[in-house]
Amino acid sequence: MSTAPRTVDELTGPRPLPVVGNLVRMRTDREGHRAYDRWAREYGPTYLLRFGRMPIVVSGDGPIVEAVLRDRPHGFTRTRVGPVLEGLGIDGVFGAEGERWRRLRKLAAQSLNAAYLREYFTTITRSGTRLRTRWASAAADGRPVDVLDDMMRFTLDVTTTLAIGHDLNALEAAGDGLHRRLAELFPEIGRRLYAPVPLHRWITLPRDRRRERAMREVDALVRVAYAEARSRAATGAKPRTFLEALAGVADVTHEELVGNVLTMLLAGQDTTSSTAAWTLHYLSRHPEAQQRVRNEAVAAFGPSGMPADPGPLRALPFTDAAIREAMRLRPIAPVMGFRPTRDTVLPGTGYDLRLPAGQSILLLLAHGARSVDDPDAFRPERWLGDNPPTPAPLHPFGAGPRFCPGHNLALVEVALVTALLCRDFRLTPDGGPVGEKLAFTAFPTGLRLRLGVGQ
Ligand code: HEM
């Protein structure tokens, strides 16, 4: 390209208000994060916002998104999330940068390696059985189920067992418990990420005290589990949990252990539970698609019981397509923030973009979701066959060196619960409005389903 790269000042975007910039419009805009996509259609895929006086570049332009995601860890770092996580004691691979990230990433990738999935599968099916029992009881009583809450209990049980070997059993627990306090820890990240004023630095609320209690409990659990993990590592046995993988590393501090365990719980819980919840939401509104998932599950798993290994999950192409379609319509990470470590020029579609070191850029990871036929329709079929769509950018698991290391595990969890619950229950909407909220991840609100039984 012969023209000079465009600078940040040359970008256009929605008009900022004095002092607050575009913040008020962001907060009052009922579309939430969808406003970013609408502005990309209005002002072009790369545009400018102001948070207060701070300029923020936003881009859903495929080549720019790819270039940023791939140029890590050296060229770009995550924005804001690192310090927010560190402030909450969740100091692990997600927020780490540079050489520290490289070391932690290797450990995370090793312990989430596809080779372990077979061993993890028993944990996943144990939690799947409990979830089914919980739903059978709701069906017998004629009660609707709170889908997101139940999916969070399921993923929390799975990730706690895989991270530290501790069975929290949130699916069968009643009343208060660590799972409830942990459930309060993670929304705090969203609150701190999007708070215009960091009130938490000066005011301690009851929820802060509950969170501190959860941290102390996790700390104690990790201390005990790590002592056991070290004894096991000393025998040369293959690690079975994330903590056991860390036990083989000499220079890891107690804070790093707690931070990394919490990171796994954080990265593995909300993400997977929201994806499963949205998939069930769409299937409840599309009875024919739901029946196709049911038929597939009966053929792959049999009319009752649980598969003994992950093999039958490979025989669920339609279920897999339904999950992809739910991720296209409701990505849990639609927007992610980055910052260049040095002055850089990014190759855009119509023009190149010059970014000075430290300039925040928000990437729209799912802007390509609308570049398919009939983009608002839930059509799993579009992912089947030899020519599935390749809308760019559409990166539900990110891309490049920091691509989600838990994606195999996540897809096994979501496929198992989706197929199992559709096989054993008829899902219908409860009738109330279903919304979406963006905290650390985007998640459904008000999602209740009624359950019928019978195939
Ligand atoms: C459907 C479920 C999931 C989705 C949609 C998802 C999505 C993502 C995304 C978008 C990122 C950022 C990637 C990037 O920066 O390029 C990420 C990072 C990460 N995810 Fe997942 N994730 C899911 C489940 C999981 C699970 C089950 C685990 C592990 C238990 C996990 C562990 C991680 C970790 C450790 C990172 C940080 C990687 C790094 O910074 O190097 N995720 N995930």
C-alpha cells in the first residue's frame, strides 16, 4: 500500500460528550457490547472512542485483529485486566505478560493437553450425572431451572476437581458454601474493569468481606492439596491435576499457586457455563434442532446412561454445529483490550493503522458473526458440510500464542451436557425475557427453562 498509515487522530467515531467522552453512551446504551458492532457498521471496522479524555481505538477489521492477536507476548499486552486480577489475588497465566507468561502458559497448556481429556472425562461425567439428577428433581416438581446457575455449578465442580483435585460438589450442595462465595469473586472483576471510579480502593462492602473469606478458603485448600501434590510429584507419577503439574516446578511461590488455581477456575467456569447456557437457550427455542440433538445423543450414548469415554462425543456433528452457532450468536468474549509495547503499524483492509506504544485498542473478536446469510437466525446447519462459513474475525477462543488452552476441555464439557440434557429432557422456555450482560465475560440473564421428560 502506497498511502501513509492512518494515525489515531485521523480516525472517526461517535461524538464524545465533554468530560465523560463516550462513556455515558456506553453505559446507557441498552445494546451493551453490541453497540461496538453497530458503531463498526456506522463508522467503518476501525474507529475511535473516548473514555473520559483517553482515546480508545476499536477494531473489528480482520487483518488488524489477526495481527494484534498473533503479535504476543512481545508486541501487545492485555489492558487493565492484568492489574485488576492481580488486585484480587488472581495472579496467573491470564494476566501475566512476557517471560512470566511464557513459563505459566507452558504449565497451563501441559495440564490442559488433549491427552489428559480421557482422564478428565470421569470427572466430567460424574458432574454430568449430578446435573441430570438435579434436573430430574426439578422436572418431577414441575419447577423451572435456572440454567446459568446450574451450568456454573457444573463447570465449577469440574474445574475445581481438575485444578486441585477437590470435589466441591456445588451441584448437590444446599445453601451457603464456597461455591457461593466464589460465584461472587468473579463478577467483581467485571465491576472493577468497567468502573469509571475505583471505589473499591476506599470502601469495603459486605461482598468484599465475603470475597476475602472465599480467598482464605481457597488459600487453605491449595495449601493442603499442594502438599499432597508435592509428595506425588516426588514419586515421579504423571500429574493428574493442574496443581500436580505445578508441583514439578521448583521456583513457584504460594501466591503464584493460589493465583494460578484461581485463574483456572475463573477461565474455565464462566466461559464454559455461559456457552452451555446459550446453547440450551437456542435449542429450547428451536424444537426441531433440539430433536436432532436428542436423536444424535440416543444414537451415540444409548437411550440412558453415560458414555464411558470421550469417543462417542465424536459422533455428535449436529450438536457440535449447534454449539458453534450459539458461540457465533453469543460469544462470551466479544471485546478484548490490548496495548502495543512499542510504536507499531497494523495492516488494515482499506488502510494501515499507526499505533503509538501504550495506545489502547479494543478488538471485536466476533465482528464477523454478521457476515453470514441471515445472521440473526440460529441455523446450526450452516456449520455442517464441506464449506462451513469462515467469517473473519470470529474467534470465540481467541487466536495466536495466547489462544485458549482450555478449548478442548470446554468443548467436551459443553457437548456432553448439551447432548445429555436434550436426550433426557424436553426443554421449553419459561416465558420470561432473556437478557445479556457483559462483566468479565458476556452471560445470559433471566434464562429459565421448563423441563419435560421422555425421548
Ligand atoms: C467455551 C468455553 C471457553 C471459551 C469461549 C474461552 C475463551 C477464551 C478466550 C477468548 C481467551 C483469550 C484468548 C486470547 O487472548 O487470544 C481465553 C484464554 C484462556 N482460557 Fe479459555 N475459554 C473457554 C474455556 C476455558 C477452560 C475450560 C479453561 C481451563 C480450565 C480455559 C483456560 C484459559 C486460560 C488459562 C486462558 C489464558 C491463556 C493465556 O493468556 O495464555 N478456558 N479463553
